[in-house]
Amino acid sequence: MNLCAIDCHVHLLDVAFGDDSNGVQSALKYSPRFGPDLLSYFEHFKYNYFIRKTNPLIYAVEKLIMLSVAGRMKNSSLPKLTNSMLGAGIKYSVIHPVYPYVTTDEVYKLCDFKAFFPFTSPPVDDGDCLWRAESDLNRGCLGIKIHPLIQGLDLDSGIYKELASLAAAQNVPLLTHFGGSPAMFGLRNGLGHLDARKIRTLALHDRNALIIVGHIGLWQNEEVLSAVKDLDNVYADTSFQPAGFIKKAAAAMGAKRLLLGSDFPIGNQKLCRDNVLAAGLNDSETEDILFKNALRIINFNKSKNNFYAHLANNMR
């Protein structure tokens, strides 16, 4: 199947690691020792048996992950993303800031609204958070990004609920990171592994809010799938998930609630796209995940200068 695709979960610039971790310098120094696509090949670790939050070694595993990815974030750039997209058959990338380390303004300046489109990640610790988020949406950002682990907030926090309601009112999606612990980012902020039941709390706070769960929860994927499969306003992106689990998620949630994601530059865009193609879904389901769902729930036609009015007929 020779289809182009939309990658709904991409990063640029330096999504930094926490300054309160004594492992940061080691991570940057020794990251070349680890394989460049460690996170992209998690299927080889067998999620069910090795990377699980109940594993007593899970925090050591997550620190290993930090070591493997710290240097990669330092090397992300538009030229490298462009080359990755060309190699993977990705025509459009949705770029996510991660407040406080990468701001919406920084990402917005990089987006051309032709191949690169921004979300907003508003300052959740600022009294002007909702105003800033609404302003960003009004200038063309296509959704809202939150990151509980980096921002030190649980999913049922008041500001996240308010942002979900704003997303519903503006008819844009809200994407949340899910999976792992703050140890992955060199942080000690009081949070442990997130509870997937709180995705339900956030989604049920406003049933008109469209929530996207990043990575289908990484190695908390089974927990996430169980928590959200009956909620039609909850979607998930496929980054870091092997073909077999993508097939399982499509059976449980429906392919119309899955989006292609890579988490570039940590994830590998080509592998993430290939995993969707290898999931054994029919052509219609595969197209849904690769681009149709994104066109349906992300209002590209609303974006700056209406560049994307032609998208629906221009994906092959």
C-alpha cells in the first residue's frame, strides 16, 4: 500500500531533561553507546514480560531509556525531520511543544503550515494559561499538548480539566503524554507512574473534549486500552507500539480512534509507519490510521492561510 501519511506526534528543539537529576550529564556523555533507535524497537523487549510498571527493575529500565534518548533530542532539527519524512512517506507532521522546556512560540516559528503544523503547550503554572492557550489556537495552533510527567501534574488536575473544556469549546484535540515515570526525564517531582483511570476522569469531565493518549501509554498500553476502549471521545497515537499491539488496539477501540505517531526524533517515523502497515488491518482501517482520522479530528482547514483545504484529496 503506497500511501503518504500524517504524523500526529513530532518534537523539535531540545525537550530538555530535568536539572534536578544527577544523571543528565552522564546521559549526554554516554548516549552514543546505546542503539540510535532503542525506543523504536520496544517490541523486542516484550512489553508484557520486561517493561512493566510492576517490574521491580522498572525505574532502572526507565533511566536506561533516558540515557538512550537524551542526546537525540539535542540533535533534532527541521532538516533532519524533513529527511525523515521523505524516507518514511510522511507528508505532514504535527509538532508539539512541551512546556516549560520548549515553548509554543519556539515551535510556531518553525512551522510553515505546509508540511509542519503546531500544537500549543500553554504555561500550566501561569494564571494566564487558558488565555494563552486560546490565543495560540486563534493564531492557528491545531490542538493542545499536555505532559503530566514533565509538568508535575496528574491528569485529574484542575488546569488539565479546564484545558480539556477549552479544547472542546474550540473543537480541537487535547493530546496528553502517557506512559513511564518522571525518571525517564531525569525528574523527581512526586509523581510515579500515571493511573490510566484518570484518563477516564479527564475524558468524562467534558464528553465533547477529544482526548488523544500519546503512545497508547507506552508499556502501560494494556492498562490504557482497558481504561479507554469504551470512551468514544478518547483516541490514541501509535508511537512505540509494535504491529501486533496496533492490531489489538484497533480491535478494541476501532481503527477510527487511532492516529499515526512517531515521537520523532526519539521514535523512528519509518518504523512507526511500517508497524501500521504490518498490523494486518484491511486497507480502509490502515488508511484511517495513516491519515484519514487525522484529517477528520484535526481541523487543518482552519489553520493559517487555509493552506490545507486540498488535503483530503492530496494524500496519495
